[in-house]
Amino acid sequence: RFLFDMLHINALNDASLILMIQNGVTGTFTTIAIAIGVAIPNVLAQKYLQKLKEQRMTELLATRHINDGQ
């Protein structure tokens, strides 16, 4: 909407300028909110999955020689 307002502005008056800036700020905040909303769960999931991976690796290393006759 911001780019559309910039391209289709007929006269530079106060109302159209404020509307254009408001649309730009709203679009920017929306983009930032989506990026943060995607990044936070990803970071938390990576920490959780890394912890599970380390636990599984420890279990596998502890039991690696049980079945090979040593």
C-alpha cells in the first residue's frame, strides 16, 4: 500500500502524505512482527532439538559396546 500510495499520489497535501507514511509504518511493523514471530519459535525449537540430540548421542555412546562382545 505504501508503494501504491507513492506511485499514485496526485497532489502532495498533508492528508495524503500522512496516509502514505502511516501505510509505510504499518507495513514495516507488520513485516517485522512476522519475522519475529517466525524466528522466536525457531530458536526455541532448535534449543529443544539440540538438547534431545545430545541426550540421544550420550545414550548411544553409553551402549555402543554392549552388543559387540566387548
